[in-house]
Amino acid sequence: MHDLLAELGLKAINEGAHDGTQALPCDGEVVTSFAPATGEPIAAVRLARAATYEAITSAAVRGFEHWRTVPAPQRGEVVRRIGAVLRAKKDALGRLVSLEMGKILSEGLGEVQEMIDICDFATGLSRQLCGSTMHSERPGHRMYEQWHPLGPVAVISAFNCPVAVWSWNSAIAAVCGDSTVWKPSHKTPLTAIAVQNLIAPEVRAAGIPGVFALVLGTNQEVGERMLADPRYPLVSATGSCRMGARVGAVVSQRFGRSLLELGGNNAITVLADADMSLALRAILFGAVGTAGQRCTSTRRLLLQDSIHDDVVAKLVKAYGSVRIGDPLDPTTLMGPLIDEDAVTTFVTAVEAARAQGGRVLAGGKRLERKGFFVEPTLIAATKDMPICREETFAPILYIMKVKDLDEAIAINNGVDQGLSSSIFTRDLQAAERFLAATGSDCGIANVNIGTSGAEIGGAFGGEKHTGGGPEAGSASWKVNMRRQTNTINWSTSLPLAQGVHFDI
């Protein structure tokens, strides 16, 4: 472990602020990062206080004032070089993600690959920040729109994807001409500092301090200040629905923008004609991957009545063979939960499900070993159980029987969250109905793949209490820029729109 920390520039106690080129001294409390697989400390971080927050924010403002004048393709070249650094250190950073967060090594490496992919995406995007040209109704006029850099962007990320979410935001914001200040989770601070250490040489070489910055601090010293600070025209926050409600309320009071990626209560629907081999693999990864700690984790399974018993029997057997253990062991399929509070939440949810009439079919217990391990859990449920409407960040899958697609869509949509959804069927009409305006109301709707594991080429985000998003691909770059409509009169007259006459 010590060799890994040294390779990533980490110390026993690390500073919780970084302007992109170097760490800044902090004088706040010291928090320790623990390995979820053992409960043992990895290293510590000294948090920033208000004065350091101010220094970082001022640096981000100065960085933006210069960065926005750099041509977008040149900004893309800096992002490309950052991606190359991440590619060279993929193994080490991926191992640290697994060590500190607890997801299995394949997922830790996959998260770093996602960072590399978004850097590639953003590099290409730097030459495609296109506006539209419109025909003017006035003779001798040309009308078009263009997009300008927005300003410093605050990025608040959660523990479950400790580095990927930063890259979704910062790589795209950077090519758009924005600086970013990252406030990562206190549960996974080391991965964030490691990223800053890795990219610092490229940031120094580009001469752009403040463009990629980090600040770790308490909500009182940093978090609430960041939300209320008008120097951040955009706050991108990933976390719980409750946290997002606070972010949205505070930022809107100052007429700022919020980009919110919040909770998910994702369902897979399996119809009788589905390819069961595909469906079972997707269900297993969706519900068990990352120990159920993805916002896109599968939490509800809707099975058509004629196949219900057979699928349940196969899932119970599969759950009994899930290898639980050290996330750095390549043979492990499920690692630990993030901490003791997460275990308590898991236990409480299972007890609530039982009290509401649910029946535990597999799992349901904490494992008596070092670390924060639980059993992946299957619960026979009904659609009227209140616990099924909640998002529990744990490997709990509620199984419900449905008679047809209409009932499945109603249950799929009958929760406050609207992030991801999927259906397994060979029926083209059923698939199209699921994707139609009267089908799934989620921001992500899939056919014959699971709810978890999005590609960066498509926008990522959900509807309703999930916040609206989007992050990553598609046209999400527009959130990071301000639109300007331009009209040029190249004639010698001054006609007004809509035929208005105003002659002097």
C-alpha cells in the first residue's frame, strides 16, 4: 500500500487544497480515509478552512479570465495531455479507487478508463462547440448564435464514483473555457488528491493555475460558501436527493445554474419472451456491482408472472455463488460497503422490508468479518411497500410480479426518482412502447441491457427527483457555456422585426 501511495504522490497527511499546480497549506481538522475492506486507516487529509477556500476561488477566477481567451482547440490539447497522464497511471489510480472506495478492481480500473474516454471525447469536442445560423426576416441582416465560456464551475462529487464524475465535469468544462473547483467526498479524499498530483505537471506546463483546482472542507467552512458564492455561475453536484434539494435552493436564490445528478431507484422489467441468459447477467451486475452503491444500481426487478418463479430460482442460486471479499483480488465479484453507516442503512432497510411484508429470499445479513461487508440480498416485495420507493445504497433487490407491460411501466414510473431503467424483451413493439413518451419516464431507458454502466458518448442524467442533469456526452457542454444571439445589419437601412415602424 505504501508503494501505491508514494507512486501517486500521497503522504501520511495530505493538504486538502490544490490550485492545479501545487498543494496549498491548510489549517482545518484532519480527517482519516479508511479502507472499507478492512476498516483500517490509509492516510489522512488536512481540511481547508474559509481563508483557503477564498484563495482557491480567487485563483479559479483568475484562471478563468485567462483560460477563456485560449482557443478551444488549444484547450482541448491540454485535456488530451491530461488524458495521456491518466492512461499512463491507470493501474495505480484504479487500484487506489478500489482500495479507498471498495469497488472491485475491474470497476476501479473501469472508472479510470472512463476518465480517459471523457478526455478523448472532450478533446474532439473542443473543435465542435458549434452555434446555429438562422435566416433573418429583415433584408440585409445576418443572425446566428455563439457560445462563450461561462465562468468557474463548482464540482461536488460523491464517494461512489470518486474520480469519474470529476472528469465528466472538468474535462468538458475545460474545453468550454471554464475553470473548475472540485469538492470531493470526505469518504474518498485520497483519490481526488492523487488526481490533482498526477495532472499538476501538465497544468504547470500550460501555465494555467486555478483552472483545475480542489478544496476539501466542511460544509460550514467550504460547502455552504461554495453554494452561495456568485463567482460560481454553475454548481454541478452529485449526491442524494436531499443534498440536491439544498444545492438547488441555495444556487437558485442567487440566479445561478445547478447541474444535479441525484438518486436513482432503477428498475429492470423482464417480459416472458426475453433472452433469460442476457437478463440474468444484467440483473446480477446491476444489483450487485459496486455493492449496490451506484446511482444506476438495479433496485427493483419486475418479472412477468409466467416466468417469475423460474427467474427467482436462478437468481437465488446465482446470489449464493457471488464471491465477496477483498476488492483488489481479481476473483472478487462484490466488495464492501463504504463505511459503518452504510452497513447500518442496509440492516435497517432489510428490517423495514420484513416489517412491511417483504420476504428475504437470499442474503439479508452483515458478514462477520473485518471491514464493512454485507450479503447481496433478494427480497420478494409488493409494489405498495414504502421501502421500495426509497433508494438504499446497498445490494438489495426488490422483486415484484407483474401481469403485463402496462403494469410494469406503471411501477417503473411510480417512484420519485427517474434516473435509469431497462426492459428485456424480443418484442419490437414492447421495446418501442417502453421507449415512447408514454413509456419509461427516466432519463436513461435501455432495451436488453441493464440499468448500470453508461457510456460517455450519451448524456447522463435523470428526471424528477434525480435532478435533470445531464453530465458527460451529447449536448451537455452547453450547460457549461453561455449562449449569445448575434444579429449583424450589413444593409444601409434599419428595418425593425415584426414589421414595426418607428420613423422620426
